[in-house]
Amino acid sequence: MTGPHALKPFLLAFPGPLRDRLVAAVLSGEKTATTGLLLEYEAEKEELPEVGERSALIDSDGHEVAVVEITEVQVLPLRDADLRLALAEGEGYRSVAEWRAGHEDFWHGEEMREALGDPGFVVDEETVLVVEWFRVVEVGQGS
């Protein structure tokens, strides 16, 4: 998975216990979607993912543990998040309300506000999300 044609990193959350849980959920097949903020892409001057794009799933130690392929990309306001998404996040959410509460806690956290450069950042119904649907196409030797 490394070498001259190394893939761009597929990062879930920030390094630590949450990333570890999310990576494990991807590897087990429970997590097939992830949701970010369009503002994150803009802050990092990063292009939106495209269907068919492959990336290296990175664990908290910075190791490539799998290759994932994007199967669908949605750009939508927070108000349009649905149960299909909540379930595909692989974090045990049973409703959109649970999913939203968990994600709002993350998005309103100090690390995210720092990454966005806005200490008072809050989401609302109009906040634009980027949802990446994916599948694992290769599992690394170290996972």
C-alpha cells in the first residue's frame, strides 16, 4: 500500500480512542459511511472525494491498515441526514437524533473548532455535510 504511488490518507476523527473505534468498525464491515463538514474541506483546501477514488485508511499510530474505495458521495445540509446514514456510520446509532447528537458533540469539540479556526463554531440545519460511502478493497498486513 506504500511506495511511489502511495494513496492519500483516509482519516477518521482525530488520532485516539475514537479513531481506533472507527477504524475497527471499518475493518469489521460495520462502518460503510463517514460524514464530514464541507467547511473542513475548504479549511484544508482539499478536493471533495470522487466515486472510485481509493485511499489508505490510517489508524491512530499513522499506519495504513486498509484501502477503501469511495462508492458514493453526497453533499447535503445537516437537516437531510437520514437513518440510512446513521446506521451506516457503524457506531451503533439507532436513530438520526442519536447520530446527530454524537456528531454535534464531535463537531463542537475543541479539536474540530481549532481545525476550523473558529472557537465558537456550531452546526445548524443548514450546515453542509460531505458524506462518503465506501467499501474496503484491501486489508493491510498489520491490521
